[in-house]
Amino acid sequence: MRITCLGTCSGTEPMPGRHHVSIAVEEAGGVYWFDAGECCSHTAHNLGIDLLATRAIIISHTHIDHIGGLPNLIWTIRKLEGRTTDSARRIAGRTVPLLIPDLRTWEAAVGLIADPVAWGVGLDFHLTARTYQDGVILDDGVLRVTAQHNLHLGDPGPDQPWRSFSFRIESAGRAMVFSGDVKDIRDFAPLISPCDVLFMETGHHRVEDVCRYLADHETEFGRLVFIHHGRAILADPEGEAAKARAILGDRVTIADDGMPFEL
């Protein structure tokens, strides 16, 4: 399993060298997207990730720093499909699930992508958008993804769907966890232990608080990777890394855009 951080910034104003959050997971010849912040398709393509190998797109919640690059991701896949001469790589005729907590956001953007008046042609692959709730939301024989709601967007109230999620992603005996945006690490703690790598957001949390929680609860994980950086990390990444490593040692990484990880 190869994991690439395509964007590592929270929803701030534009920051040099960083874009909003997106992760690409490559496994068994397929590409799986977790969130789609600005420029995710541009970064992935220029890193050599094959967008035509896309097997699923999974969105944790519909804040703009997590979906701002989604229309362009779909458009870029269509564009690359029109340029490939390798029949084995073509995505035409395949079905790609888009799992998103709120379809209204997708419906607002879909006309820009599939409108034959705007672009001359529609999509030549099947994009099936659907919502999801807690539990296994994808299991295609390669990747198994389990969702757990969190309180980043608050409690929706009785009979209303949850709209913000964290994920546990498993393949061939390996596991990664992606926090999404959370109110508290306890929101998704049941997904973590054990895992090989935890991708944890810091847009709403202090690194030392996260590290102390993991240490105090003797959580089983291999590596902690901070993403979705808040202003503390953006201002002083080395200083924040030192705080984290004072608690958890060298298992902590502060991710940069384009940074890969192998499991």
C-alpha cells in the first residue's frame, strides 16, 4: 500500500507550498482518494499517480478545503481518458463510486463536469454518488474502508444523518486510519488500535494533546502522521515536531505536500 499526501493544509488562506487536504492510496493497481482538496489531481498526476486507475473517491465531509478539488479531479480523469492510447489503461465503461456524506454538494458541481454544452462531451465512465453512514462503506476485494462518524460538524439531532466521518482503511493485513476533521480524538479512537499509521489532523488540535492522548491510552500504532495543518504547524513545523517527538519519539512525522508512505 502506497499512501501519498497530496495536500496537507487546513482551510486557511493560500499557503506557500501547501494545498488543502487530500490523500491518495495506491494498492493492487488501483487508486483510492480520501478527500479532494484544491489541486489534488494536479499534484497526483505530476507525481506519476495514474488517475485512470481510480477505483473510488471518498469524502469525509463537505467543507470546501476537503472537496474544492473534486470537480477538477473528475474533469482531469475525463481529460486524461481522452488522451490515452493505451487501451489497458482506459477507464471508459468502468464504475467509480463517489462516497460523500451530503449529495447536495455533489449535485451543485456535477453540471460543470458532465454538461455536454460546457465541455463538448460528458463523462465516459460511470460515477455513482451515494451517501454513507457508520460501518463498512467499501469492500472491493482490495481495500476495506470502515467509517465512524465524528462531532466535527456537531450532533445532527434525531433522525438526521451524520455528516462528518473518520476512516479505517485495511488491505492485506495492513491498516491506516484517517481522522478527517474531528472535534476530539476520542471521536474515532475505536478505529485506531491497532494500526500501522494514523493520519491525524491538526487544524483544530494541538500536537502535544494528540500525542499525550495516544501515549496515555497506550494506543497501538506504528507511525503518527500529522496533516491538515493548523496555524501552529504552518508557522513553526520544526518546533511543533519537537513537541510531538518529546512525547512519542521518532514515530511522528509532519507531512508535506507530495510526501509518500509505504505500508
